[in-house]
Amino acid sequence: MFINITRFHSKIILLSAIFLSIIFFILFSSSIKELSATNTIDKDVTVLYAGSLINIFENEIKSAFQNSTGYNFIGEGKGSVQISTMILDGFRKPDVFVSADTTPIERLMNHSLPLANWLVKFASAEFVIAYNPQSQFASDLSKASKGEMPWYKVLEKEGLKFGRTDPELDPKGYYALIAAKLANIYYNDSKIKDRILGEDRNKQQIFPEEVLKSILDSGQIDATVAYKHEAIAKDLPYITLPDQINLSEPNYTNFYNKITYKLGTGETIYGNPIFFSFTIPNTVENIEGAMSFAKFLLSENGKKILEQYGLSPIKPILYGDAYKLNPEILSFVQEYD
């Protein structure tokens, strides 16, 4: 049988060209999709932050950061100790971790395989007692806020329901215990803490930090521990505590240090002035976005928002290995030297 070799070769070449074109189209389309996905991921900055910052971060910081940088803020608020445990266990890999205390970040730094190398303190906070203005005890709580009644006498009243967070999951939880024990010393009454809080992990008082506000609003509790910035952001009336108790005054550091709380993990927490801090964990997935958020938090715009809602921006203080801190962030922090 006669075969036209030229025509046969032409068909082979044509089919090969079509096949290669299909393969190229598939690979090209896949590359475009991967590039698009990468660009989308790079635009997202994941931030795990202390639950007390939910209102400030979601209502103010988020929009201001996005508008000024073009990044998408993906935030989640929880107890800072809980967040550090989630990072240690590999359940979360945030680009930035903002903590209500340095201890949760130090846990990452001191791990056998460090998950963070540094932290930056950026703001100080004040411990207060926030309350529901519709509470049946609102009149007495208001008097306490004006200094007309001892605050601890009101909180001791029979029937008053008090709320706080778990000291094993959240700094605010162990700050509550430390502040109450400082009150024992300050007022020379060793039973104040027991009368107000009961056992360290009193189940009747402990709630997740992210739901305390709704529980207070619903009337399930009458008062709760809070940071001043938290009460302001949530538009809650609050009782100011003496500087010797509110953990806001560096001049009283030695007095605060008299009280400690030991976590179930064995770590000892000393009473200290409250400083909010942040780090970029070593598991960061979007380093450029993380640096952008860190710089925004330390910027004049960021500081203005924090101050507006009751946090007190401070000269940034760097702890840890400066050589492992990204040079761009290091130079930004050094601007405040």
C-alpha cells in the first residue's frame, strides 16, 4: 500500500503542535492561577491579638491600616496565653502576634525551637472595673467610681455577679488575681481577694475574654475586670483603682512585684506594670505585610488611635535578639531612641 510520507509527516507535526499548544495553555493557565492566588495571599495580613483589643482593632485599626497600606487585615482576638499556646502547638501561624503582656511572647522566644526572637513593647494599660449601667447595683457602682464608696465593698455585696477571664489563658485573668492580692496589702485586709474572687479559677466567674462584653450587656454579670482602653472602646462606665493596684504605674513596680501567680505550665508571673507588646513569629507567611502592620502600629496614626481609646503609647522598647529583628523594623523602632 502506498503512503504519502510527506502528508503523514505533516499530520504528525500538526498534531504535535496542537498537543504542545494544549499543554502550554494548561500550564500557563495554572501559573496564572497560582500567581493570582499568591498575590491574594500576600495582600492578607493575619494578626492574632489580645481579646481586649477587639473593638479597637476591628473598628479602627483595621480600616486605617487597610486604607493607608492596601493590605487586607485578617484579625482574631483571644486570650494572649491561649494564642501563644496555639502558636506553640502549630494550630496558628499569624503574621503578627499582639499580646496583652510580654509573658505569652516570651514563651515563644524561650521554646526549645524558638518561634519568636524578639518583642517590642508599644503601649501601657491601666486595670479598671467596668460595670453594666443597668445593673441593680449600678447606683453603688457609680458611687464607687466617684470615690463615694470603697470599690471592694461594692463588689463584695451579696448577689452581685462578677466576671473575669481564665488566668491560665489570658493575662487579664492573672492580672485580676494580682490586683486583688495587691488590694489585700494596700488596704491591710488579707481577705479582700477571697471575698471578691473566691478561688483562683472560680468557675462561676470565669468566661472567655471575647464574650465578656456581651455577657455584661445581657445582665448575666454586673461588673467585670477590664483595661481602661477596653472600657472606653466599649463605652462602659468604670471604676478607677489606686495606682498601687491598677498595674499602670512603673514607679510602683517593686510593690507590684510582691505578688506572683504560677501558671499550670510552671511559669511564674510577677506583678508588673501592664505593657502591650507585639512580635512577628518565625512562622510568618507574609513578612512584608507583617512589617507593614508593625510600622503602622508604631506610626503617629497608629499611636493616635490607641491613645484615643485609652491605651498609652510609649517609646517602643525592644527585647530579644536585635540581630534577628528585620532591619526595616529595627530602624523604625530606633527612630524613637
